[in-house]
Amino acid sequence: MVTDTKRKELGEFLQALRQRGTPEEFGFPAGARRRTQGLRREEVAQLASISATWYTWIEQGRDVNISADALLRLSKALKLSRTERTYLFDMADRRDPQAHNNEADSAPETLIKILDSITIPAYILGKTWNVLGYNAPAQTLFNEWFSQNLEKPKQDAPPNLLRLVFTQPNAKSFIANWEARSKRLVAEFRADCRSRLEEPELKSLVAELTQASAEFELFWKQHDVLERQGGLREFNHATLGLLTYQQITVRPVEQEQLKLVLLQPNMQVN
């Protein structure tokens, strides 16, 4: 429900956006007799293909129902940045249907380079949990189970954390308490992708894993949802034995679809 405070904030936000630019930027003549700084309300309405009266009511903070489609047109008309667009939809209490369309499943070079300066195992997950980068300690930890699948991925099957957990032959022996951990991963994945369930890439991945793993199919159908959390992680390494870590997951501010996963050792590896 849109509160009075949100309606007021939305109206003032749109007014500020309208007044910050110049008419020329939006294809209108400046004119010598303009009394309004920036765009007129009628001009914004024209650009967004909505009623001028209705747009005025929005700026006035009236209790009007604003559709996601109208918000899309407004964000395009006012040339909003990603952050501004997110704020617009939040103030209107609407979900942006195109929020994830332009999110590339790749990590910026600066973030990849940061991995090399991290001394504990660290890796980056993309929006469907493709592994986009990892450092030397992570390669040592995950060894063949991890690195071979990253260095030589199939052309039609990018390296993906869920594929590694549910389709690799030695996953159940490598991950301590595999059943509980894998079940939680599916619940975290469903929660993380809750606004992208109709995306073709995600639907394809879920269909593939459902076909390949009876356990994944069972866990996915249970519809459990959990936020991704840190905590104890244990691995049965082929040569180093049982390794114990505390996991921390962080999200870059400008690439919130990415996750930087850090594994802090609980004991010194000899």
C-alpha cells in the first residue's frame, strides 16, 4: 500500500526531476516567456503519453493508482538513471518489470582484480549463480571439482554453482552435510531470483537441473525461500582433509545482482 508519505515523496521527486533539466534536452523550445524551470507538467505528460491532469495529481500526492507501465514511460521520458528509476518504483510501491533486463551476467574487471588481493578463498557469483571469477585460494580449496569446470566449460553450459553442487559426481563427498547444504542453497537461490522467475536463462537452468537431479527437483518443488546467509561451511578436501570456514557474502552497490563470496578459515591449513 502506498502511504501518504510515499505519495508526497513521489510527487516531490517527480517535480524535482522535471525542473532539473532544460527544455532543449527533451526536444522542446526554450522560449522567452517560460515561467517554469525545466519542463512543464504538460510536457512531461506528453513525453510519457499520459494525461496531463493525471500527471498533475501524481505530483500533488493524490491517491491515484499508478501502473508499472506508466512508471516505465515516466522513467524513460525523464531519462532516469538506474538508481532514480528504482527509487521511482519504490515510492509508487510497484515492481519494475524490466529491472533485470539490462543486467549483464559478467563482473567488471575492477572486481575481478580485487579477487587477487584477497588472501582467503573468494569467488564471484552472477545473477543465476554462474561463477564469474575466483582467486588462487579458492582454486586450492575447490581443486579439480571447481577449477576444471571453470577453465573448460561447455559452450552451452556456463560454470554454475548449482550445476557443481547437483551434477558433479564427487559433490556429495566434497561438501560436508551435503543434503542440508544443498537444500538450503536451493531455497536461497529461489529467494535470490524471486523477481526473475520468468527469465528464459533462469527457466532453462531450473529445467536442466530438475532433469539432472532428483534432489534438486524435490527441493525446488518445496518452494522454501531463505535469504543468503553466512555461517559454517565444511569441505572434505582430497589432500588437505576436513576444512572449516565461516562464509560471508557481500553485494557490490553498483552491481547488486553479483555476489562476492568470502570464506574465512576457522583453522590454519598446513
